[in-house]
Amino acid sequence: FTMGVGNYTETDIREASRAFTGWTNDVLEFKFDAANHDEDEKTFLGRTGEFDGDDIIDIILDTPVTAEYITAKLYRYFVRADVDEATRTALAATFRDASYELRPLLRRIFLSRDFYSPASYATLIKSPVHLVVSTFRKLGLQELPTIPDFGRLTAGLGQTLFNPPN
């Protein structure tokens, strides 16, 4: 989910799963059960060692494609669908240099000339729920009207709230 399809193998997934053995929770509290951890050597993304879950996370974050994949997703969400290679590389460097903190990355995106460029202006299509909520906000409504019913209204636009088609 952080690297994009094609940047890891099925073996990498299995080896990472072995590294996370012993990680569990007791209701809402994280616990590590050493007795259930696989301490044997694992090979993940070309590296070999007696990895645990923290090591796997570190390896993922050390892999350049991770920052590129995450920043491209954020760019597509906030700016526009097409991300050129130079922009992707520059944003990924900002993200990595900030130790994966979002604030510096988002600041760079929102203050960039590209964010305000004609190519980016009005290119994102709102989902039915976002459209209705933003319309209500623009109208200054403090509460949702009962008519039209919010659920029916968004369903009529193709998105039944809390009932996605997938």
C-alpha cells in the first residue's frame, strides 16, 4: 500500500509477514509476544537479516519508490491526475528529507506555481458526497435539510453513503 504494485514480490509479502509475527493487540493496546515471533533470517526487498516489523518499516521507508508513490498519490488527490517525473522526484525528495512528515510536503504542493497553474485549475471532479456537502457549505447551511434527503440525493448522483459499490 505504500510502494505501489510491481515494486515488491509475493515473496517479499511472505517475508514481511514473518517479520510481523508476534505483533498483536489486547483490545486497543499494542503488544509484542516474543514467543510467537519468527526470529529466523528473512529476505525482504533484497536485504537479508533477522528482521522484525520495525525493520520492515525502515526498509520500506529507505526505498525511494515509497516516497515517490505516496507523494504522487497526494499530488493526484490535491492537484491533478498527471504527475510529471520531475515533479514526482522533487516532491519525493522533500518528503524523504522531512523524515516523511506531511506538513513540509503539503506546504510545497500548496505553495507551488503548479498548484495554481491553468493546467491544475478546476481539474478535480468531486464525488457526489463532496459535491453535496460543499454545496451545502457554500449556501451557509448550519444543518442538513431533511428534504431533499441527503442519502437519497447522493444515491441519485451515484454514490450511496456508507454503501460503496465495491
